[in-house]
Amino acid sequence: MAESKIRFLTNLLGIYSPSGCEEEISEFLITEMKELGFSVKKDSIGNVIGEIGQGDLTIMLCGHMDTVPGRLPIKNQEGIIYGRGAVDAKAPLAALVVAAWLLKNKAPFRLIVAGVVEEEGESLGIKHLIDKNLTADYTIFGEPSGVGSINIAYKGSLHLKLKIRTQPGHSSAPWLHHNAVEDAFAIYQQINEMSLEHKNEKSWFYSLTSSLTQIEGGSEFSTIPSRCTMHINMRIPPSMSLSMVINKIEHIIRKYEDTRQITVNMDVIDSCPPYEADKNSILVRAIAYGIRQVTKKQAVLVRRTGSGDMNLFGSARKTPIITYGPGDSHLDHTSNEQISIKDYIDSIQILYSGLMKLPEMHDRIRTRKNS
């Protein structure tokens, strides 16, 4: 049994699938899931949707098929599998698929297993499922939380593009003209200072942070730059909303424009709201039960400073959601992606044990509410 689980993961890793190139891996996943007894379809943008089991409860297990670009050699050495996606996030996806198959005909609920596209891009796959009103009573997203940990929260993210325009001038007389590159830095400095006003001294997770990720400006050596474009990434804690942060930045820009003869245009390239799940939800308790059963240790609840598809789906659906899967998230997107075979196998058993326990917990709470 362990060999087939390892082979399934290794085959997933063997298919190169950067965002936008998920066709081959989706066809492989469809074939494998059909052989395991799933009813499977591919939607109009390439998401793979499998169903198995039946019952009044619906549980969705969702992972992404894409990775960041960059091929890595696949190696299986001393209980460790190396390869692009070993951590982010083909091992979690494989664990979800295998756990769902093990639950077939054993648990009284319907399972939806989704392999979505372009999570590493603009989350087009999960956005499409939201638009199509796919829903479930409980949802688990497959990402590397660590075998003994449950991700219950992610920060939100804003990708901003600012274009600064000034009048050109000769570099021999810099006092006569505004420099678009210098103005861009000045604006970013004010945005960063605003972020520091929302710093939580005890937790980076609950702090607003900003990063200047790209800047481009200037043309001729003897000409003062009249154009500059910069990209800024804001990471937003659950205590703040996307609109709140956007409004604060727009206020900084308008105030700066009023004091300078320049033009600043801001575009929101992409956004993802912050999300924090209820740490006492039935779903958290069920997977924590599975962790105790398998590892003999208490589950660790984690809040991540990154963001994921859970943010979007959780904000849209308002139902119990967590993120869980094997792997060390510090290895995401690195050239050293690797997964412990033991952690991968243990995570499957944890999902199985936790989800087997979930209906009992669900019925107990429903009985209390009705009594």
C-alpha cells in the first residue's frame, strides 16, 4: 500500500506543471482518480473535480496542480523525495486524493476532491469554483502546514502598481525639475511609514507590512527621469480590510500630488483578503484528533504571513475551513523542495482518522443545538 502512495506522488512530481501549463498533470489526475473509483470531470478552465462517497454532509478537499517555474530533478534518497512541487503543493494534493480514496464506502459523507489551476498565479482556479457556486459543509485546502500543524489563518495580499509622471529636464539642472524615481521612493517611504504605524510588536502576523518588489525608471543618462513604475506588495492582517489599506495609500498619494507637480496613477493588479478561521471549529478539532491519533502529540495551530486559496474561499463561503498538508513551508519555491515519505504517509492517515471522526462531532453539535 505504501509503495502505491509513493508512486502516485512521484508520478505527480514527474509532470512539470508551472502555472498555466497544467494540461498534462490534469489528464494524469483524471485517469488516476477514475481508476480509484472517483466520478471525475474537468471544468472550462482546467480544474479537475472528483467526487466519491455519499451522505448528507459534503466535504471538499482542494489542492493545486501548478507549481512555480523551474524544473528540479526528482530523487528518492533515504526516506526523502526531492522535486519541484514536493512541498508546494503536490504532496498535500496527493495526500488529499489518497485519503479520500481510503474513505470510500467507509464514511457517511460526500467528498469533493478538487485539483485547481494557477494558484501560484492569480488563483484563477479557486475563483472559478467560487463563481460557479461550488460549496461544501467543510473544506480542507492542501498546503504544507507540517504534519503536526493546522493552518488556521493567512494574511491578505495587495499587489499595487504605481506610475509616477513628471516633466522631463536636463540632469545639469536637477533643482529645476522633479525626478520621478526620487518621487517614487519618497511615496514608498510614506507607505512604509504608514505600515509601521500598524505594526503589532508581538506578532508579524497581526502587522501590516509593505515590500517594494520592483522599480523601473529613467531613460537617457543626461535626462532627469520623468517616468517611474514601481510594484508594491502589502500583506494585510485580519484586523484590516483590503479597502481600508487601499484608501490609506490613496490618501498618501493624493496628499503627495498636492505638494508636487507630478501625476501618480495606482492600479490594483491583484488582491486577496485576509482570513482567520475559527480555531474551535469542528473541522479544526477533527483534524487535531487525527494528529493526536497518529503522532501522539497535540496539534499546533499556525497563522501564516503568506496567503492562499483558503483566503478567497473562506471569505466567500463562511463555512469551516482549514489548510493542512505535509511539508515545511520554508522550502516553498526553493531549489531544495523535499518531502519526508514518513510525513506524507502520516498526513494521509491523519486526514483519514480526522475525517472519520468529523461526522460524529458534527452530529453531536447539531443534537445540542436542537435540544
